[in-house]
Amino acid sequence: MTATLQREILLVPHTSRAGNLEAAARTAELLHNAGINVRLLDQLDRAPINAFPVLAGLDRVSHGPEAADGCELVLVLGGDGTFLRAADMAHAQDIPVLGINLGHVGFLAEWEAESLETAINRVIEKSYRVEDRMTIDVTVMSDTGDVLGTGWALNEVSVENLNRRGVLDASLEVDKRPVSSFGCDGVLISTPTGSTAYAFSAGGPVMWPELDAILVVLNNAHALFAKPLVVAPQSMVAVESHSTTSPAMAVLDGFRPIAMPPGSRVEVVRGARPVRWVRLDDAPFTDRLVQKFRLPVEGWRGPAPKK
């Protein structure tokens, strides 16, 4: 007789508020009672976690590619920043990630805090589906072609000027052909998932996550042509900083930086591995957009009934 492997979940809570820790403790309790082992992402400040006995007794792991090894999914309690860090660990092991929003907007979260127990029960029952979200792969190279760093992003890579007293002189390239040169504060290269994040704040369009495309948004560019671009998913987008300009930084998903000395180049292509995204309902993205941005929809009548 083959032994049944014990189920295990990596729990990634945002621990800045007491309410978040209470939610994490309740989550761990529900999973433990269902016979599911819980692994906890370790924190620099352990005192808040140790105040909850159910959390203090859990196995702890540090953030890294092996953190979720052997787990069936990564469960996130927090906002979008916490979700992106958790997705990094889920992506490394090619396992699903589920976000429950304990933050403010929480656009990446699948569920809200008031429905926490319902969501956990769905996880216990394996009553969910998984969809793939497109990612991007990023390579930063020196002016001589040496690789300075590589990485991936679920939301975006942000090329950022490090000299706040001047502009970053850069050139944009698509499919190995130049598009435009300009001075700017930076350039954002985003996935459809990331279109509602930094790229949206910089003036980019909202893209439905079912799309496969790469979004390019110039950040405060001094240029006649500075409109966002939506390019094919098989395209390669590159940003070159000029050799006489300021140093820059390529920041992936807001927390993985790669230094860009003057004259360096960032190449972005569709990611080889998507993020496996847990869905608990079939609500369309349109409803999420209206809810999260609190868009006014008064007066909407909908399609006329068919006669």
C-alpha cells in the first residue's frame, strides 16, 4: 500500500498589524485541523509571531527559491507587495499562489479578509482552479555585452533614474529596431497583470489579464512621442541607457534590483514560466476593476433583452 503524502502549504502573512496576525493564526489553525502541515515564512522581527502560540510552533523558512519546495501552494495574507514576494517563491517551484487581501486595494488578491474562512475551506477541499498569468524575463547587460543580472517579473520591470537632479537619457527598441530616444525619469515594461500597478500610475492603459502582450510606458519622458505601447508577446523590448547619462536601476516587481551603469541595456521577453494563479470564483475581471477602483456605474442598464 502506498503511503499518502501529507499536504503542506507555505503561509506568507504581512505581519505589520495585529489583525493580520490574528488572521494568520486562524488560517494556520484551520489548516492544521484539516491535517495540512503549515510552513511559515520567517520574519526579521519574530516577536509579533511568537505572541500567537499556533504560529510560534510552525516550521519556518527564509525567503528563497527553495522556501516552497514540497508545498502544494503558497497562501498569502496581505496586500500586493506581500503577494509579489510570495509569487516569487511559488514561481520558483511552479506551484499555485493564492492571495487573500488584508491590505488596501489588494488588486492581486483573489479573496477579501471578511471571507477568510470560506477561502481556507476551499483550499482544504481543493475546490479551486488554477490559471496561468504571463510573466516577463529580464536580462541586464553592460555596454560590452556582459550580463550584469537576470530575473523575472509578474508585474513589471521599472528602469529608474538614480540621479534625481537630471534625466535618464535612453533609447527604446522593439524587435531589435529603434523606436525613439528621450530623456526621462524611467521606463516601465509591464505584463497585463502589472498594467493596473505602477504602469497605470504612470499613465498606461488597463489590460485584461487574459491578454498576452507586453506594455511599455515612458515615465515623465521629454519626447514628442511618449505614448504607451502595447507590443506582441513574442516581441523583445529593450531599453538602452546612453553612455554619458546617469546610472540607473532595473527594479523587478518593486523589490529585486539590478544595477545599470551608464551605457547598459535591459532586454525583456515573455517569461518562460507563468505564475500559477489560484481562482476561487468565475467573476470577470471587469467586476474586479470596478470594485477595486470603486468606479461609478450608476445608470448602467445593460443589453436590452432579446425579443
